[in-house]
Amino acid sequence: MKYIFNLSPVDVNAYMAETAAALEKRTELLSREKYPKMWEKTDKNNGNTKAKVPGRLISKPMSWVCLILGAIIFIPSMQDVLGRIIPLTAGAIAMVIGLRGIRGEPADRFDRSAKNLLKSRAKLPENRYSIAFDDDGMSVMDGEKEENRVPYGEFERVVETQNTFLVFFGSRVIVLPKCDIVTGTADELAPFLANKTSYIAI
């Protein structure tokens, strides 16, 4: 089975929120893979095994609370670093969460990244390029000519949102609106990709 998307210019505002959420989720997953012990403690402290990346999680008043409590825990713990490594770590994490929540950087960063990504898609000529998924990987087509082929082994992951698929490979990402699919259906493609690569729906 082959699944084909004919790429068309996108409405940046229509996909901004979903794309930013997908980029944020991907960053969280990378962080969880790299720092599993830190996330285990963070999830335990939050009482939420699906904790989000700090920044969108809390309001500014709660950010101030996190910052103050983090400082209260962190500063005394510095007097005995080895004996108080857990409160020292927890205090540092709370301070970082508080600072990021107050400054709003993570949310802004993901929004900016999403906007830039979608703007590049908005410049594409109508129906010139297509993306095809088959058993061996993903093909980028310029008309009838295959420009690039990416095997699934080179995929980092695929994030599905309500209206899009975001495909991460190498240092690149492609946004594929579900409305652009012309061969197969999005409902069929989702389990197909889940069997081929790291996949998550949000």
C-alpha cells in the first residue's frame, strides 16, 4: 500500500496551535529519553505521569510560587550538597520551572518555531511536490521525479495531531495536513506509521 500527499500551501494560523503542541511534545519526549530519572522524579512530584514540558503547564502566579519554593529548598541544601542531593535537585527543577513560566519562553519558542515552519510550507507551489509512504520509507517527489528517499530507520518519530502528521527525520521536519492525502486515508496511515517508526498521537 502507498499513501500519497500532494503538498499545497497551508494556512499558517489554522495549524499554528497544533504544530506548536507537536513540537513541544517532541521536545518533551526527547527530554524524557535523555533524562529519565529526572522525569521520574518530576512526574512523581506532580502526581502526573504525563507531565508536560515546563512552561505551558503553569500560570504566572504558580510560576512565582515554584520559584520561591524552589529557592527555599535549593539554597539551604547547598550547605550539604552530597547529603541533600534530592532536595537540591528538586529545588533546582522548581526554580527552572518557575523562571520559564514567568518569562514564557518555552511557549513563545514553540509558537515561533511552528510559525516559521508553517511559513515555509505556505510558500510551496500548489501540487508540485508530493510525499509518498510505502513499505520501505518516505519519498519526496517533484512531479514524477523522486528527489529524496528516507528509510524509516532514519525517522526520529512521527507526531500525529488532529489535522496533521509531523514527520521528524535527521534535523528536518515535514508538516503534512491530513487534507492533503490523495491516496489512502489518514486513519489507515496512522497505524501503518506506528508499525514502522516511533509514533505518538496527541
